[in-house]
Amino acid sequence: MGGTAVETLREALRGRVIGPEDADYDEARSIYNAMIDRRPAAIARCADTTDVRAALGYARESGMDLAVRGGGHSGGGLCMIDGALVVDLSDLRWVRVDPASRTAQVGGGSQLGDLDHEAYGFGLATPAGIMSTTGVGGLTLGGGHGHLTRAYGLTIDSLLAADVVLADGSVVTASADEHPELFWALRGGGGNFGVVTSFTFALHPVSTVGLAVTLWEPEHIGEVLRWYREFLPAADHDLNGFFATLVVAPEAPFPEELHHRKMCGVVWCHTGATDEESLAKAFVPVADPAPPAFHFATPVPYPALQSMFDGLIPKGLQWYWRGDFFDRITDDAIDVHGTFLDNIPTELSTMHLYPVDGAAHAPGPMDTAWAYRDAVWSGVIGGISPEPSEAGAIRDWAVGYWDALHPHSMGGAYVNFIGADEGAERVRATYRGHYDRLAEVKRTYDPDNVFHHNQNITPANG
Ligand code: FAD
């Protein structure tokens, strides 16, 4: 894309078009995962839907490769592509809550923290992920799970409608009544079908929640996981708790003697126990598997829970991750977790098992494109380091861990936890029996596969 082409696009857009000659090009092309260092031809910071249409039209007419950037959090950097025109939604950050109907309209480039903050003002929330800087766009289109999953389901289960700019530049609203097949596909099918400029969500009464963190010594990982695999699925849906293997961060609330030590643990969110007394009662069972090395429980405003990891893992770290769904945690899988906690390569590396049961099991298997309503956990292995020199080590650890654990999984992963380098077979495994239906929707709405920088669903053949 030469200078003149950038100029043409600049004239068409209200938002800025940033090219390699601009002083802020490097900042504009940087994304959450610092392992990704790509040089797009230009970045179109769209100011509104008309800008999105203009940028798409420009790419279509000039034959340029196109990428779409929401919050910039995808592990493999799907939103930032060498030589492409990036439709950057970062300026579409706005939220409008309607307390009467308990709904929120959210700009397509918003971050989770934008939604959490505004909805909290009305004592409301939508279930989403566990970091405030993640994009609402990519997270929702993949499915979205987090602290409220067992209570209120996946993010897509609260999605009521989406405004979508399609590959041909037309704009549609997808909902249960309008373009229902597209609406079905958007709920789990990723960024395959168009650019979502606005999401409408149902909100739920969530304000103060009970946060708890329990850590156990690594030698207890067997007892803890055998207890956790029974305890959580049987617990009321107002209790959520993701299991983690980790190295304790050298900061409050952890006591100094635990800093830098390998541990296993659970991060809990209780929407039913929200004061000190009921929290103390609710977490009596954490002593059942083994005495915890640390247990901390406190009521917090929901947005505080949602942003508690922001400082620990800021933008600019090296990341390599892989995932899989699990319907059980087998004894053999527990041995794998123990081994890979022992050889964890860096202090930030971690493995999480996010619950996707409870209210997330309420919708039928065919209701949305999310193809694993029978999964109980969505697992992710994250190799993380601030040091580029450790990129190989974190990748090797994550891949070795995944290779050992995968035979104990259901075969596919949460689409947002697949790496960009894992190949088409992994995308098929993610969508199982839904793949062919998604390919039909793709043929209807994006027959030329304009939106292909994602976990790609290829259009069904004529
Ligand atoms: P981007 O990289 O901007 O986009 C990802 C993909 O979505 C791209 O293909 C892009 O083209 C497409 N896309 C984004 N926005 C739009 C839009 N508006 N319209 C059309 N296409 C769009 N996931 C969870 O479910 N729960 C979690 O708790 C969770 N925690 C995470 C924590 C961290 C630190 C990170 C890095 C990721 C986490 N994720 C979690 C995964 C997250 O959901 C994905 O990385 C997701 O892709 C991020 O979306 P994004 O918009 O920020 O990313």
C-alpha cells in the first residue's frame, strides 16, 4: 500500500489511518502478546460504522488482505497481519446501559472493563472473561467464559443482538428474529462472518461478589484435584472457581514466605456469599482435601474482581498458549498437571481450568455455535514471560504439556484458546458437528472468505 493509497483511505475516513511513516505506527501495531511483531500496510482506526464500511470497501476494491482488531488480545495475533489493512475498532469504545430493560449496548471495540464499569453503576453485569483489557469483540464471538459462567452462562448466552458489517459492505442486525442463522453462528463462530460494530447484551443483578483465593502446596495437587473435580460440579451455580497451577506473585495479599513458590490453587467467585460471615461458611470445605497454605476471602465490587490480574500480566509480555475442553479430570491427567507444575519454566506461566458447566449447560447443544455444552472445564496452558529470550522455553513447555494432556481431553478446545499455528484440524475439532452448518453460514455471508484472519471456517462449496 503506497503513500497515495493511504491518502485515498485517509480522505474517506473520519478516523485516522496510520501507516508505516507515522510516528505512532509502532504503538498502533503493538498488541497484547509481545511475541507478535507484525507490520500491516495500514491501520484504519474506524470512528464509526461508516468508517468500517469504507475501509472494507477499500480493501475489497484494491484486493488488499484484511484483518480486524478488537481488543488485540488474541494469542496468535489474528488481528495484526503483515501487509494487511487492519480495520481497527479500538476507538469504538462505548457502552449504553438501559436499567429498565436490563440491557447494555456495547461498541465493537470496547474492552471488558468498559462494560463492567458502566453496568456496575446500575448493579448489573454480563458474564465475560477475567481481565478487564480483553476485547468484548473477540471474546464474545468465541463464546466467553469467566467468573460468572456457572451463575449466568457464557457471554454468548447473554447476547441478544449484534450489528454487523458484512463482507459486501451491507449492515445487518443479527438476533433471534433477524438473520437467525447468522446470529447462531456469531455465538461461538469467531470473527468469521463480519465486523460487529455493536453488541446488545442482557444484564444480570451482580454488584458485590465474594472473591476467594485458596492455595495448596504442590505435593497436594492429587488430593486437591480429586476433591475439586467432585466438589465444584456438585456446588450451587452461584459458586465459580477456576483451578490453577502457578508460581505465587511477590505481592499482597500473599505472605512473603509464599512468594516465588510453586502452588496449585483455586480462584473463587461467589455471587451468593457476599459478606465476610457467609464467605467464611461457604469456604469451610477448602480444608477437606489438604490444609491450604493460604486462604483469603473478601467481598469486592465486581469490577475489582474483573481487574485483579491486570497489573500482574500487563500488555507487552511474551505469550504462547494452548487449550482443550475436559468433561472429567482423570487420575492420569492429574499426574500430568503435577509433572508440568514441577517443571514450570517461568514465574508467570500457568495452567487454568475454567468451569463451563452450571448455567452454561442450560442452552441445548444446537442452540449456539458453541459445540461443547457437555464440557465441564475449558483448559488453557499459558507459557508467559517478560523476556523475549524465554520465548522458546515457554512455547516448548506449553506444547509438551498440551501433548501430554490432550489424550485426556474431549478432543477440541475453546476457539479463543487455539494458537494461530495449530492448523485447520483444530478448528474442526472445536466445532465438531457444527462445522458444516457454520460453513454454510459462511458461504451465505462471506462467500469469498474476506474475513480469514481468525480460526477460519472455509465457506461451504457451492
Ligand atoms: P483481537 O485479537 O482483537 O481479535 C481476536 C479475533 O476476533 C480476530 O480474529 C478478530 O478479527 C476478531 N474480532 C475482534 N473483535 C471483533 C469484532 N468486533 N467484530 C468481528 N471480529 C472481531 N477468554 C475468555 O473467554 N475468558 C477469559 O477469562 C479470558 N481471559 C483472557 C486473558 C488474557 C490475558 C488473554 C490474552 C486472553 C483471554 N481470553 C479469555 C481469550 C480472549 O477471549 C481471546 O484472546 C479473544 O480473541 C480476545 O478478543 P480481542 O477482541 O481482544 O482480540
